[in-house]
Amino acid sequence: MSGKMSMIQAVNLALHDAMKADPKVLVLGEDVGDAEGGGILGITKGLSQTFGASRVKSTPIAEQAIMGAAIGAAIAGYRPVAEIMLMNFTTVAMDMIVNHAAKLRFMSGGQTSVPLVIRTMTGASMGNGGQHSDFLEAWFAHTAGLKVCIPSNPADAYGLMLSCIADPDPCIFVETMPILFSQLPDAPERGVAIPLGKARLARGGSDVTIITYGRQVFDAMQVANKLAAENIDCEVLDLRTISPLDMDSILGSVAKTGAAIVYHEAVKNFGTGAEISSRIHEQLFGKLRAPVVRIGAKFAPVPFAKSLEDTFLPSAADLEAAVRSLVGDRALAPAG
Amino acid sequence: MSGKMSMIQAVNLALHDAMKADPKVLVLGEDVGDAEGGGILGITKGLSQTFGASRVKSTPIAEQAIMGAAIGAAIAGYRPVAEIMLMNFTTVAMDMIVNHAAKLRFMSGGQTSVPLVIRTMTGASMGNGGQHSDFLEAWFAHTAGLKVCIPSNPADAYGLMLSCIADPDPCIFVETMPILFSQLPDAPERGVAIPLGKARLARGGSDVTIITYGRQVFDAMQVANKLAAENIDCEVLDLRTISPLDMDSILGSVAKTGAAIVYHEAVKNFGTGAEISSRIHEQLFGKLRAPVVRIGAKFAPVPFAKSLEDTFLPSAADLEAAVRSLVGDRALAPAG
Amino acid sequence: MTPARDEKIDIFRKMSLLKQNDERIRAVIKSGRLVLPYYSPRGQEVIPSAISVCLTPDDYICTIYRGTHDSLAKGVPVKQLWAEIAGRATGTCKGKGGPMHITHPASGVMVTTGIVGSSMPIANGLAWASQLSGDGRVTVAYFGDGASNIGAFHEALNLASLWRLPVIFVCSNNGYAEHTKTCVGTSVDRISDRAAAYAMPGIHVDGNDPIAMYGAARQAIDRARAGEGPTLIEAVTFRFFGHVFGDDDAYMDEGELEAHRAKDPYPVYRAALIASGDATEAELAAIEAAHAAEIEEAAEFALSSPYPDSREIYVDVYEEELSA
Amino acid sequence: MTPARDEKIDIFRKMSLLKQNDERIRAVIKSGRLVLPYYSPRGQEVIPSAISVCLTPDDYICTIYRGTHDSLAKGVPVKQLWAEIAGRATGTCKGKGGPMHITHPASGVMVTTGIVGSSMPIANGLAWASQLSGDGRVTVAYFGDGASNIGAFHEALNLASLWRLPVIFVCSNNGYAEHTKTCVGTSVDRISDRAAAYAMPGIHVDGNDPIAMYGAARQAIDRARAGEGPTLIEAVTFRFFGHVFGDDDAYMDEGELEAHRAKDPYPVYRAALIASGDATEAELAAIEAAHAAEIEEAAEFALSSPYPDSREIYVDVYEEELSA
Ligand SMILES: Cc1ncc(C[n+]2csc(CCOP(=O)(O)OP(=O)(O)O)c2C)c(N)n1
Ligand SMILES: Cc1ncc(C[n+]2csc(CCOP(=O)(O)OP(=O)(O)O)c2C)c(N)n1
Ligand SMILES: [Mg+2]
Ligand SMILES: [Mg+2]
């Protein structure tokens, strides 16, 4: 892996490579065809031209119909990648996703399976306001039968998308809007899948474990690098997959550092940080210097005004303060 | 409070009393009118006859339309109580609930408000299978702008319903099916509202705090009573409201007992127990004898077969084992 | 198009199986030997029977909680169906799905849903797969009159029309959605008229008349198989035992149920077959007797089958078992 | 019904305000002084202008992200609208909602939604409230052609018809849903024909013709106010600046945009008013000049207004501030 690429290009490349490798891979969603511009951000650009309009279908604005078509085709042996343009719009298709895609394998006693991928985007700080910015991964992680991943870089986006498409079960693939556009390291290696359910050690460290994913990985790395100059050594785990959680990596890291922060963009209350924090406390009770810190967005809808959006979002400054406070505790903690 | 009543009667009475007290209170949903039997379980029986068919409206099977009508009427000054027959059917109305009802006050800068109540039922152990039994309260608790309550007895059901109707914000009121039918203590006192966000001390105790709600309160009381004979003294907190959480009561109790179990019917992974557990660890770090135990359903869709449904559900036996194990720790724990 | 003599007998054969199967299920529930939520389709035999004689075993259906008839008519083995509604390991779905979620891909029964409206969008996907692979299959989506008022209906019919999918939308209009009369929830007199909103043919048919129903099914299925796209069929019928087993009928008009039961399509069709000379009393009686035995055997098989092992709760959540 | 002379001028007055306001917003975004997602309704002035002259200030509307025109035509003060899209504390919603969520109950602008299809079910609720209270109000739900394919449309129109709600469903068919041509997402040629699926009148009208649009609006509003129930209006129009500010137009046919811009309803109507003698050039110029000044002032007001205090994140989540 080397060079840079945008996440848009990386996902586009993954879809291209998957469609080329397997004629059963399909793409559907609003505006996804090339006649419609190949997706509002161009993520599906070129696919309908290359693989034909019958495998890459622009749909009406009808997310239940989109998900239904994807579910049915998946049951019949295809591997559809369905776009729900923004994560907030999954709300109009929750029945299809949760009552059907997630459950049909189980309810059929394993006779049918639903190998589909839901691609969706979200993220605050774009000024899109209350109905276009929510991170709802906690809902899907609470739903047995679904897998959820949120990549933070082009190589992971590419590799996780390949894995999602190859996976025999429904996967939700969340693209974080503010990091979709710029050229980022690392560009993917063609054909290299990244396994689901495995976190990435973004930075090794010994003092505090920062558990994060998506755009927040950048904040974490920034804070870690800044504090390294002060001899504060953060370990950064990029979860990549939210469900299933890579508990081995999480517990291994926190057992070593003795302190953990879960840092995500979703609202903190009842967010994924709660599950991660609870599991760490359950498994490492008595081995932590301090309680696990959860940092997430404020318990409010996403506001429009820039000033409020900034307040709403968890920030690198919040993270830095949390690390400092945990490291302050370090001195006071009993040895071992 | 004294005497017995069924939860069905209690909710019916609350709706009746609220409609009588305030002509702005409306009821809508599938089959809710008396021509349609007054609700599939009779919870809305007599209301259309007493208050007129214009205030109590049977609707098409169209949960988005139901919620939309409730939201619009609420904005215009009414207090609709909308039934979404089963909690799994909220999946077809999530946009209305989450993107609209929950957010319109905030997004309008406080100019509009949405004082509505969503009544819904759910619960496994009725043999209704994968699409009719889910507890999804974690989703709604993760959504700023909503309040969520799950009563465990007729007096609470009555009093919480009055509070939900009077509340200036959207409330989700969850009726737990397996405990709806039988005559239970205590019958409500007419006109007595139970405040939202306040837990009920179902049983005082000094050894372990069991934090629970809904049907699981019965298991908790049964276990507590059984263990009392062995001098194990459980405190049982019936949360009544899941969001906002009554952290004062939770922390006060756990600070006293030094050990806590969160026990709910929803799937454990990413469930409400995670939030409660994390908060306890955050606030009472170093003051717990053992990590907070979370007991919830297995990470699977709700199965049909009775044998599997029993395996799926968290049980009094699980709870009892957890209490015993926490009390075993008590002996070993440092004093204080 | 009218059915050939063989097809007429086949329709009767299915009707006999469906009717007796339903009667037996209700009897077993009543006896207390089984506990399950049961949405009897009794009275609606003609619709899936006539449709299924026009389908190949490979064709797909998506149906709903009231779909026992639809599944059986499509070919789900009676034993496995019984074992499933009894929650046994030998059921179609190992007991995990239950009566509302019968699935049996070997018979083309791909999805049975408990969520009103949801059979239609998924049927589209199955039909899309057939269109892509050119396997010549058609997909039937069964649903009720009440379901024609939910958003999924609209989205699915629009998409099917745009994509010219080989799918047939079969609305069994039985006059009620739970306890709500069709006219209370449905703003239009004929649900089949809604087809025009999707530039799709809509057929209104007496769903209790096997010959008319066969004609409607043939027309729609031929059209779908020819690649000409979807059809909406509204088949008018009635359910004889309320919404769910145990319901009262207080919400019905006085005498309404009795009037419909008096026109029970089963004896009417049986008598017609004999009167027309298509069959003899003895032939039909033999069919019925065979079904009675088959159903009896299925019930016993189910009731004596083992319950699923509790470990099954961890199986089929994902293909690979994940550690909790 | 045709508009009286005063009403004709009022329609023009609104069109002038809307058009210039849109031009100014785009100019300010282009200049970099404001950053916001902006869905220009330029080209669609006639629809809300003609409708709004038929509404009272008390009447309600629910509109969508492309609803700036709709809000202004209904009476939202220009200053507060500008402050809202600029995310300032002085905005209609204290900067919390932003351009996609303009709300101003004092003008009857009750909900502006960013979710396709969602204006309709909520409009029903407002109309239901009016029906209950007998306040005589009507509610207008604005939405696009693409929105006519989503489930909420179907559910809302069915309910409105059943309950005879005083609501008018206004579909601005501008030929595209984002980058998708109407015919790719909509199976029926005329969206207004879908009204028949709900036993509701459907009106197909040239949404760029103020007189025709006025007639359609009057008819529907009078009907609603008389308690006769809802109407679906399909108003054919075009958006001159793509889906969202900054879009390219690669998905459009060659020359399509230019052809539509050449038929810009604003100058056409302006010329017609003068030609018919309903107004003089000077009168109309004076209206325009006044608007130019008003908008200029609003923009300055917005740009010089303070940002909301960060404490506002905790306010309006609930009526009472809850401790996190
Ligand atoms: C989305 C949703 N809402 C409500 C229900 C509850 N429900 C189950 S069956 C039913 C009535 C359906 O009526 P219809 O479509 O006419 O079919 P029928 O039962 O008459 O065969 C309702 C409301 C549901 N299962 N799904
Ligand atoms: C449920 C939902 N799906 C998708 C979107 C993304 N989206 C925003 S506007 C739009 C196009 C809407 O087209 P139309 O209804 O014709 O209105 P127009 O924008 O042309 O005025 C889409 C797909 C959304 N906001 N909501
Ligand atoms: Mg029905
Ligand atoms: Mg449009």
C-alpha cells in the first residue's frame, strides 16, 4: 500500500473490481447509473457503462423498494450493493433492513441468505443539519444478523467493501462524508480484501488506548502525535467494523495500557461507546487505572449553525483533555 | 393504591381520563375505534363511543400516515396518542418518529413542539416469532428528543401514560405483551400521574442492585424474594423510564450495594444495559465489588419454537445466578 | 383463458388439501395440542389454488402470515409445514420461523412475512433476479386489501412497472384488515384501479370463482413470463374465521359472516365439477380421503417430532457462528 | 377561476421577491460569504406565488428543502429567512434548522423537511387539527415529482381522502429528482393521474402559467375549505440551477436547460401584465426595486448577526433542559 487516493475513488474501485470478478454483483440506488451522473458524489461512476445498465440500476426515490429489490435478488443468488444515499434515509427502509435482511437467514432456518451490502453516507460538519448527518450505527449493531463497518481510509474502504460484498450476510458500509473527498493515504492494493471484524492498530502506544473509527481516527492520530512530543504514548485502534466487535484487539490493548477512551461521532447516550466501555469493564475489572471514557456527540439533533455544529461534535480537544486526564491518573495509580 | 387491575384496563383508564380532562387529547391507530373492536386487545375500548369518532380514529395500515397525522396535529396544538400496534412496526415509521417527531422542536429553534405519545406493544414468549416480539427501546433512547417508558404494573402504566400525554415532547410508551392480560397489583389511583424519569424502588436491599423494567421486574422480585430466605438482600429498581435515565436513583442504590445487574429483555449487545453499565462504572469506579453484570436476550432474532424462545430470553435463573455470583464476591471484597 | 379438465381437477385437488389442512390446524389448536398464532385463510382457497396450477415448481412466491394456503398450494410438503407451525426441529425452518415465516425454497416459497406490505418489495427482487438470469421464472407476491394502503405497496408497484419485472401482485381482498372494514382504510372502491397509477394492468376478479381466477392468473403470468411486466390482481374473497384464531366477530355486520360462509367456494366448486361432468363424486371423494390421511400423518409427524436443540439459537444468525 | 387584477399583481409581487431572493442567495454563496447547501427553486416561482395569494396568513404549509420560495411566498420575513440560512441566532430557528428546515408558525410555515415525501403525512395532521377545531384553515403540502414515488406519498393521500382532510398536495414536477429524469423513477406519465388511486381529484397544470396555476389552486383550496377534501395538483415546471448549488448539468439533455431558461416564466409574466394593461412598467419596476432593497438589507442583517451561543445545543432538545 502506498500513494494516495480519495475514499470516493477507493469505493468506486472496489465496486468495479468486485463487479468484474463476479457477474452476480449488482449495484442499485438513486442516481447510481452513468446517465444520472454515476452517483451524487461519483462513487458509482463508470459502473453502468462498464457492466451494463441491467447490473447497475438507478432507482426511484423509494428506499423500501430499493432494499426489497436487493433482498429478493440476494435470496435468489445475486450480490447486490444497494445505496441508501444518506444514513438518515435508512429510517424509511428500517423494516426491510431489520425485519427482513437481518432475519431471513435465521427465520428460514438457514435455507435462505441475504448477501447484500448497504452503502450509505453520513457525517456532520458539512452544514447539512438535523436530517442529513446522523450516525446511527448503534441501531444496526443492536440488530442480530447485520454487520456494520465504517472505514477511515482508502485502503480499508476498498478492502472492507470487497469483504462486505463477499460476505454471506447483510453488511452496512458507512462512508463518512467529510473524509470522502480529499486524497488520503493509503491507496489500496488491488484485490486485497480486509477481513470484517478485525480492528487496525493505527498507532502502537503504552499509556492509553483510543478506540475509534471513521473520521475520528484522524483526530485520534493528531492528538496522539501531538502528545507524543510530551512523552504521552497513545495507542490508537481503528475498529473498522463495529459489529462484530474485535474484542481481542480491544482487550489486548487496554490490558496493556490500563486506560481506554472510546471516541465516536454518534451521540454518546446509548451509542456504541456504551457497549465497548461495558465490555472493557466486564473483562478488565480491577485492571483499569480509571473508568473508560466515552466521548461522543452531545445529546441533541445535529444543528445547522457552524458554531453549534462544532459544539455538537466531539472534538480533538475533548479527546486530548481526556487523554491528559487519564495520563494524570497514571502517576497516582497502583503499580501493575 | 390497592386492588388489582390488568395493564389493559389501566392504559384504557388513563386514556379515558386524559381524554375527559383535555379535549385536545386524540387517539389514532389501526382498529382503535369501537366499530373495530376498540383495539386488538381492547385497550382503546369505549373511547370512540364516549369521546366521538372524530377524536378516536381508526386508520389504514399506514404507520407513516399515522405518525404524520399525529405529528401535524401535535404541532397544531393537539395531544395525539398514536398506536403503532407492535414495536417491530415502528420500523416502517422511523423517519416520522426519529427525523421529525424527535427533532422538530430543536430544528425549529423551539417554535414548534410535538407533544405526542406513541403507544406500542411487544415482547417475546407469546410465540409470535421474529417480526413481532422485539424490544427496540435502545434505538429510541439513542435519539435525542424522545422519551421512552416501559411500565411494569397497572399503577405505573396509568400514571406514566398520564405523564406522557401531558409531556410537551414526544414519548414512546411500551406495553409488554405477556403482562398485559392478568390482574396485577396495584390498581392505579385515578388522576395520579407518575413523573417521567423517576425510577421506582420496587424493593429495598443492601447486597446487590437489580436494575430492570417492564416484565423483568417480576423476575427480579421473584429472585429477590427467593434469595431473601437465604439472607441475600437484593434491591430492585424498576426504571419505568429508559430515557431520560434516573441516574440519581441508580447511582444512589449502587453506591450503597456496591454491585449491580442490569436485566432487560432486549438483546444484550448494544442494548440499554450497556449505557447503564457504562454510567455506573464511570461514576462509581473503585466503589464496585465487581463489574456491572448485563443480562439481556441472546444476539439473535426472536425464534418461534418455544424451546428456543426460552433460550433466547434472559431468565430469572440467569438473574439468580448473577446475584449469587456477585454476593459470593461480597465476602471477598474489601470493606467499605 | 379457461382451465383444461386436468387443471380444473388440479385446482380442486389443491383446494381440498388447503381446506382440510386449515380445518385440521384449527382443530388441533382448539384441542390444545398446539399453541400458535394462526391466521386462518379458510374461505380463500380458490386464489392460491388457481394461481398455483399456472406456476411451475421453480416459480417463486412471497407471501404473508395468512399464507398457509399459498405455501401448500405452491408445494410445501405438508409434514414439514406442520412441523414448522408446531415449532419442531423437523419443520421447514427447523422451528425457528413458525407459522408466520414459512420458507421452502425447494417449492419456490422464498419469503413469508409478518409485516404488512413487505412481500411486494422483496418479490420484486426475486423477479429482478429472474430477469437478469433469464431463468424464465415469475414471482407472485401475495398480500391483503389492507396492505394496499401501506407505502411498500406503492414503492413496489412503481418499481416493478418501471423495470418491467416478471411479478404478479395478488391482493386477496377479504373485506377486512384485522377488524377494520376495507372501506375504512382504503379510499378507492376497487383496489385493482390503483394499477393505473403505475401504468400497469389491473384485474378485478371474483377470487372465489376458480375459473375466473384461473383466467386472471394465466393472463398475468403469461404476461410476466413474456417479459411484458407486472400485473395487479384484486381477487375478492372472504375469510371465514376472523383475523386470528380466537378472534370474536363483533366488528362484522350482523349475518355477514354467515352469508359468506353460505357461499363457501369449496362445495360450490365441488358440485360444479360433478355437474359439468368434469369429475365424479367418487373421484373427488378419493382426493379428499387421500388428503385427510396425508394431513393426519403430517400432524402426527409434527407432534411427535423433537423440539429444536437450544444451541440452535446461535445458528443461522450469520452463516458463520460468531462468538457473542 | 381567474385572478382579479389585484391578485395578478400580488402574484407578480411574490414572484419578484422570490426570484430576486434566490438570485441574491446564489450570488452570496458564489462570493464565498456564505456556505450552505442550497437547493435553488429558481424557475419555479409561479407555483407558490399563485397558491399563496389564495391562502390566508393563518393557513398552513409544509414544504421541503427546495422550499425557500414556498416559505417566502407564504410570508416568512426575508430578514429572518436570511439569518436562518446564514446560521445566525436571529434566524427563524435561531440558526438551528438551517436552509432545509425553515419554520415560521407566525406565517403558517409549520415544517420544512429534508426527507423526500415527509411533508405530506405531516400536512395531513395539520389539516386534521383544522378539521377538528373548525378553524377553517387549509394546509398545503409541497413536494417534488420524485417524491410521488415514495411510500409516504401513498399513505398520506389515502388517509387524506378517507378523512376528507382540508389539504392540498402540490407536486412541483420539475422533470428531475436529483439527477434522475422523472420518467426513470415514475412509472406513470401524469402524476396527477395517481389521484384516482385515492378517489381524489387530480389536476394537471402548467406550473409556469400564473393564471392557470391560480385557477388550479383556487379550485383545490376552495374545495378543501368547503370540507370536500383533498386535491392533488401536478404543476409542471423546471428548476434552472440543478439539484443543489454547485451541481453540474451533465445528466441533462443537450440544450434542455437553455430551452427552459429561455421560457423563464418571470419575464413572460411581467411582459404579459404590461401588455394586458394590468400594470405599467413603472409599477412593476417599483415593486422590483423595493424587493432589491429589502433583500439587500436582509442579507446584511444576516451577515452581521451573531452566531448562536454554544449553549443553545442543550436548548430545545426537550422543552425542559435535561441534564446529559
Ligand atoms: C406494518 C404492519 N402494521 C400492522 C401490522 C398488524 N397487522 C397484521 S395483519 C393486519 C391486517 C392486514 O390486513 P390485510 O392486508 O387486508 O390482510 P388480511 O389479514 O385480511 O389477509 C395488521 C394491521 C403488521 N403486521 N404490519
Ligand atoms: C427519503 C429520501 N431519500 C433520498 C433523499 C435524497 N434526495 C434529496 S432531494 C432528492 C430528489 C427529490 O426529487 P423531487 O421530489 O423531484 O424534488 P426536487 O428536488 O426536484 O424539487 C433526493 C433523492 C432524501 N432527501 N430523502
Ligand atoms: Mg384483508
Ligand atoms: Mg423534481
